[in-house]
Amino acid sequence: MGGTVKPTRILSWNVNSVRRRLPHLVRVVRATAPDVLCLQETKVRDDAFPRAEFSALGYNAQAISGQPAYNGVAILAKAAFTSLGAKAWRGHDDKRHLAVRLETKDALHGVELHCFYVPSGGGLPDRTRNAKFDDKLRFMEALTRWSKRQDKTTPRLLVGDFNIAWLEHDVWNHKTARRAVGHTDLERSLFSRFMEAGGWCDLQRRSVPAPDPYYTWWSYRHPTAHAQGRGWRLDYTLANQACLPRVVDVSLYKRARGWKTPSDHAPVITDLTLG
DNA sequence: ATGGTTGTAGGACAA
């Protein structure tokens, strides 16, 4: 094994309140030993973020962007990173994005890591009558424009909750889900445009191709959904071409959804060679 | 699967 470099493990998770999910985070960290945590829906102001608890776990590099009660993202790492800040997508500063550069010793470029929490979009899939749905579509359109502008040489990884189940087999009930926000034809086509614009590679579907199901979220509102395998894929790990040679493995830590008082999302793990 | 459960706050929203 001489010369091989241990991969860097990036775990992305919509925790639905970082304070409520601290015990689950500790358990996930012990089980999977990630080097980097990308969290969505932290639901906490920055001055109340449990920084010390993450430092105690070894995550001393901390980029957080939160607000009271809603949204909020964080990137926490064992090794120092360079903060790239947050972009005000579609003109709003609502704490849905953070980016950092993971530094590499041997490589020319570091790896850019982006943590996203795309708006859910409310209940009614009609942008003329539901401002939340319109805002979600605008966010995806902004993401597409941004994707086109990105240089091709920097290795770039996008993780997080995109709140769209892209493919037919990313939901357990495609036929009926097409009428619901999160799986409408319009959202799915916007997601396709976004993917094409960035040349993003869908790492999960590279390892688990359709028609196999792939779900990362199971609704709280139907308590048997997880046990019955009735989920949606809302969480992604996406790499540009320059990042692809670094990708070692992608997995889903699905069992966390089966624990007591779980998040409704499961953690997505990406192993990357940084060195 | 238009009902249901969860989190933040301590009522009504957001998801």
C-alpha cells in the first residue's frame, strides 16, 4: 500500500436542528469517522451554535452560517480549511450556502466544497400562486447560472439537501409524487439544466444506477415510511470532472434514520483523495 | 400519501 493516501471522508447531513441532533451526530461521527461535516437545517443563531461540542469531537475548523429557527448551514472539519463564504443566491441572505476550500499538500488546487440547503418550496406546485415555490425555482435558476460560470480546472464538490428528487426512481411513488412539490416535471427539468450547466456528476447514481431505488429522506408524517421503504432522494453529492479522479467512494448512512428521535434525512458520505 | 410528525418557541409556521 506504499504511496496510497488515506481518503478524506466528507459527511453531509440535513440534521433538522443541530442542537436536537447532537447525540445522533456524536454517534454518527463515532461510527463513520468523517474528516469533514457539512450540515443543513442547523436552525440556530451563530452565537448559540454548539461550537465547543464539535471541537471536543476534533472539528476545530468551523464555518457556520445560521439564523433563528430556520435554515442554517455549517461546515466543520478536523483540518484547517479556507473559508470562501456564502453567496447571496437570488438576492437573499437566508443561510442556505457555505463554501470552503479543502487544502491539499501535493495538488496544485485545493478542493472546493459547497454545502447547500435549497428551499423546500411550500405545498402548492404553482409559482404564480405560491411564492415559496417560485423562490425555489429561482434558487435553482441561480444555481444553474452559477454552475455555468465556474471554472473547469478547480476540483469542486457540491453536497447537501437540494429538496428535489430528480429521477423517476428517486421516489417510491413516481406517478403520484409528480403532483407534489419536490418531484414535479418542472423541478426535475430545472435540476437537469443545473446538472448539465455544471457538468456535475451524480455520484450516488454512478454507484447505484436506476432503476434501483435511492432514497435519503423519509417523511416524519408517515411514521412507517422508513420501515416500508417509502422515501425520496433529496440529498446529493455532485462532483465536477476535475474532482472525479479524486472520488473514492460514496455511501449512505441510512441506519441513522432508524434511530430514536431521528432527523428525517440520512447522512451522505463521500470519500475523496485530497493528497 | 391533502394527512400525517417534528422543531423552534412558547403561537404559528416551516418542512
